[in-house]
Amino acid sequence: MKKTYLVCCMALISGHTMAELGEPGFSGEVSALVGFGSTESNFNTDSDKTISNVDNSGKSESEMLAAPLGQLRYTFGQLDNHQIFIGTSREDIAVGDFALEAGYRYGLSEESSISISYLPTIMGGETWEDPYLTGTERQTTDISGNAYRLQYDSIMDSPFSLDLAYYTKDIDTEQSGSQYTSEQQKRLDRSGNGLYSKISYKYMINNSSLLQPAVIYKTFSADGDAMSNKSYGVELSYMKFVNRHAFSISGKYLNTTFDTVNPVFDTEQKDSEYSFFAGYEYDEFMGWDNWAFNAIAGYDVKASNINFYDETEYMLGAGVTYKF
């Protein structure tokens, strides 16, 4: 089960802008969230180890989720415009998953800032050595990777922001297509590197409402040409703040096309992905200073022209955040 929802929704319900680096010294937040999630995917290693064919979508698996989140920041400099940070970012994550992020941020003005960061193990997790293996028990293998990120918030004090990232992905034991020819196996190699880019625009409807559209472009160059792909997408987020209450809703659409014909299915893969998120935050929870209650929900569906790659995820979660 991917844990993307927890991070993305926490970012949406944050009412703080990182362009204002904050008071000098240490600051941050620690969150504890619990929830319930379900995923339907042929790449979920908690599902059946043995499959009889590659014609169907994966089976649904559910689980309880628990996730500690947090970030520690240190602001310094004569103008308090330098900051180093480490932890789980409350902003949108470049590739999308839980990951440790460490970096440096420089405040260019009251509204604008630029930051660079390193995200180790951003692609970490498990997958099948050969997800297409039929009639025999499939074996799991590790996924690893890193990401290097550049953000320019409020470009030249404008409502536009830019988010760029370069990332790598490595399958520890890649055996995709082991029942096919060696040439076909090479075309299915999932390891590689990619680029992520996002341009967003913040539109203040009024003093308590924000609308933020964005355009997204991603490209992934895999060692196997049938796994290389390009994605185009749009995202729209709406945030509303009423006294101690913060509400958010966000939707995203991505269209992904792959470079060449997939040798397993003898067709070129094309995916459409729809994501929906909602979040709520109640500040000064139970009358406690620096504490907040959070509730989040997320739904993600990937529809492919190849049934094997169809995926569906949803989750519900709640927790508390301590800010310092």
C-alpha cells in the first residue's frame, strides 16, 4: 500500500507558506496519524504470490496504517533568511511517498524563497522480481532510489512557483519477463531515472480562501524501453480557513504514455490517473496551544488500456500534530 495520501493531504491543510522562513532558531512539527487503507494492484506484494494469467486486475488488500510525520527546521542569518531542514516535508513530494528530506532554503524576499534538498530512499519499498510470472510463486525484491529537488516559491514575488526533481529508481533483482526471450526481458527492465516538474499559481479568492491550479510534466527513462514513459497532468487545489478550522480539497489528472510496445501484452501501454484528496485541520485542539487535530481522506485510481496495470487506492486517517 502506497502511503502517498498522508503526506499529500497534510501538505494541503497546512496554512503556512515556506517563503516566510520564520523566527530564528529551531521550529517544526510532529504528527501522529492512524488510518485505514485499501489497494488493488498486481504489484502489491501483500496480494497473491501466484497468479494464473496476466489478463486481470489485481486483488484488493486492506490494512491499518500508522505514520509518524515531522520536520525539524533551523532558521539563522542576520535577516533570518537562511534555513536548514530535515524530516518529512509538508509540501507536495516530488515522486510521492514517505521519504526523509534534508535541505537548505534561502529567503529571497518576504514572499519568495528557493530551496534545494536531497531525498534518500524516495522510491523505497518492495515489488515482485517478475510481476508477470504465472503458475509459479512470485518472489519479492527491494526498490531503492534517491531524489534531488529544487523549489522556487513565489518566483520574483509573483503567484507562480516551480518544483523540479531528478530521481533514480533501482530494482534490486529485476527478473521481469523471465518466461520470455532475453531480448523481451531487456525491454521490461524497470530501473532507470526520471524528471519531475510542476508549475503552480496561487490565486487568493479572499483573505481566507485560496485556489491553486498547477500543470505537471514527468518523464522516466527506464533501462527497458517498454517501461520508459512521459506524463502530462493538471492539478487543482482549494483551501478555506475559518477561524481555527482549515479545509482543503484537491484533484489531479495525469495521462501517461509509454515509449514502445510492451512485449508481454503486445501493445503500447497508456494510463490515465485520477486522484482526489480532502483534508481538515482544527487548530488548538482541546484548547491546547500548539496542538491540532487532523482528518484526511484520499482516493486514487489508475485506468490503463492494459488491465494488468489497473490500480485503485483509498485511505481514511486521523491524528494530531504538535507545532513548536
